[in-house]
Amino acid sequence: MDKETKSPLDLVTELLAVMTARAVEAERQRDEAQKSADEWYQNWQRKDAELKEAEAKLHAEIGEHQETRRQLREALNNQEGDQDHGKGNH
């Protein structure tokens, strides 16, 4: 049958089949996009947690280094003070 001899029922049936196929494909694409979005968000959450952990470690390291520097300055100042006292006593 060519298009000119198709009945209205055949045309409606054909169009419904095309629309159904498009709807099924659209739903599949939507599901894929949702899955991709969910995976991306989970990955982002994991990376964000890793970043926060690394930042906390960095801040702790910085604090330790600052304390070490303070102690070294204090020790150097004490050592210089001891040397100055030693010079004055001679």
C-alpha cells in the first residue's frame, strides 16, 4: 500500500507507533541523563569530602610549623640573651 491508499486508521496506527518509539527513546535518554547526573553528584561529594580532609590536614600542618617557628625564635632569643649575659660578666 502506498500513502495515497492508506486508510485513516492505518495512518493513525503508524503515527502512534512513531510517537511511542520517540517517547520510549526520550525516556531512555532521560534515565541516562539522570543516572549521569547522580554519578556526577556522588563523585563531586566524594571529591569535596577529600578536599575538606586535605584542607584540615594542611591547616594542622601550618599550625604545627608556626608553633615550631615560634619555639625556634624563642630558643634563638634565649640563646642570644644568654650570650649577651655571658659577655657582660667577663
